[in-house]
Amino acid sequence: MDAKPIYILAIESSCDDTSAAVLCDKKRLSNVVATQKIHEEYGGVVPELASRAHQQNIVPVVHQALAQANIDKKQLSAIAFTRGPGLMGSLLVGTSFAKSLSLGLNIPLIEVNHMQAHILAHFIEEENSKIPSFPFLAMTISGGHTQIVLVEDYFKMQVLGKTLDDAVGEAFDKSAKILGFPYPGGPLIDKYAQFGNPEAFPFPKSKVGDLDFSFSGLKTSILYFIQKQVKENPNFIAENRDDICASIQFTIVNILMSKLKKAVKQTGIKRIAIGGGVAANSGIRKALEDAEKNLGWTTYIPKFEYCTDNAAMIGIVGYLKYKEELFSEQSVTAKARYLI
Ligand code: KG4
Ligand code: ZN
């Protein structure tokens, strides 16, 4: 006889996306994301505004997730939520909501580490999805994170390298801001880079050691370079937009790839899974394709829906923890700094 299906309601509210998802075992039935537009005019996420928007969004987003999944909350097996890392005010909204709902429904509560979830998103079952086998290397690249992680099992992970300052998405977004693009400018850099010469303007790569990253120096050198050029030619950006974007993207992709190559060399593992919003970048995708052909790597990129912040990735961790009965107490609290 088949085992009874497990229904997990998952909630994600660590940064500026309010999201709720319903999973039936490893399959997602719904994955609703309310992205907060309010931050655009500020050029970055404003924590106080984010938590207020989460409060407004959370009830309708959860209702929508249940409705799209076509299930009643009485059918739920457990509630999973992002405990951290993230913005404290934002995390508190999801945490309190999840705690109350699990208490009200008298079902288990499951805390999830957001960084583990970005990695375990690869285990959501989709038609034709490629699922990595252990051990593998995961690189999480987004506006909030940049990490290379050795994944030996679902809950046996070791961070091999991380950013010491800006995240890679911030490097894209801050460079875009210097060029006068709206926030978040990463996708625009990618778009214009298609038409430019990546070697037009060489930018220095940071020399931070081992598998760690640093992007703040790159941002400063782009700023100084642009300021200098604009002084000489006020139309410099408009006249060279595509070449500048291609050069920035080329430099960032090279940094990511050189660290990945180093990690492969150190561990001997050639299975590489990536996630996070920057996984959408065409430059990194192309570089990974090339590495499949030339270096014998096997690469895994989940659907874009599971790359950016979303609750389905929280749900898959919820499911995996449910199977192990890794439940949380009602006394659990949000944790802004929460290591894998
Ligand atoms: O994962 P995500 O949606 O949110 C978090 O930061 O957690 O990632 C958003 C980041 C932004 O910095 C955005 O500029 C960047 O991902 N991004 C891209 C691209 N698409 C999104 N950066 C470069 N190229 C892209 N195509
Ligand atoms: Zn994230």
C-alpha cells in the first residue's frame, strides 16, 4: 500500500519576498510569491518597509497558496517556515505566523535554514528535472548571498567559501546603479552585455584567498573608472553601455568560475549545483555549459522559480525534515544570523 501523502505548507519571509507554497511529498502544488515593489525607488531593500509589507501580504499569500493547491488547511501535515538567516523584522512575520498556524491546527512546526533551502531546492520533483547525487558542490549566488558549499547529504553541509563583503547580486546591482540603471540592475547588465565586447574594459579581479569572495573592490574600481571617463566624455556611459556591461559581467563570471574550479580541484567533486537569483545570468549559464563540455562537470540549475527566494524551497526542506521527524518547539525564535 502507498504511504499517505504528506502535505507541507511552507512560508518564506526572510527578505523582500513574501511567499507561501504547498508541497505534496516532493512535488510543489503551489508556490505563490508576492514581490515587494516598494523598495525599487530606494535602490535597495528597506528593512522596516519589508516587514510591514510582509504583514500585509502574508494572509492573502497563504490563502492563495492553499487555493491554488486545492487543499484545505485541515489536510496539512506540517508547517515549515524560514527561521533565518535574513532580516529580523521580516523573519519575525513568517515565524510568528507559522507558529500560530501550527498551534491552531495542532500539527508539527518545522524550522528551515534559508541557505540550506536554496541548495535543497534541487530536490523538488519536476518533470524532466535533473537531481544531483551526493556529494556535490553548491554555489548559491543572489542579492543576499554568495557561498560555495560541500553537500554530503541533505543535512550534512559545509561552507567552503563565502563573500567577505558584498554578495554577487549586489555587485551587479551596485554596478548598475553607477551606470544609472534602476534597481535591481543585474538583469539589465545581463541584457546589454549580450551586445558588448567583454574585453573592452578590463576590471581587476579581487585577490581574496582560497574559496572566499570579495566584490567591494570591484565596485569601487568600476566607480572610479566611470567617474574618470565621464569627466572626459559626459556621454561615455551612453556611448559604451554594452561594452561596459559585457566587461562587468565577464569579470564577475570569471571570479565565480575561478572559485568553482578551485573548489572542484580541492574536493575532486565535479557535480555543481547553482541557485539564487544570479543563476539566471546568461554569462554564468554559458560558462557552466562550457565547463560541462570541456571539464567534464555535470551542472544543475533549477527552474528560475526555485532560484530566487520562494517558499517551495522551504517546503522541500520541510518535507525532508518531516520524514526524519525533525520538528521544532513552539518556543523557537527567528534567527537573523543562522549558519548552515
Ligand atoms: O535570489 P534573489 O531573487 O533575491 C535575493 O537576493 O535573495 O536574487 C536577486 C538578485 C539581484 O541582485 C538581481 O540583480 C540578480 O539576482 N539577478 C541577476 C540576474 N537576474 C537576477 N544578476 C545578473 N544577471 C541576471 N540575469
Ligand atoms: Zn535567498
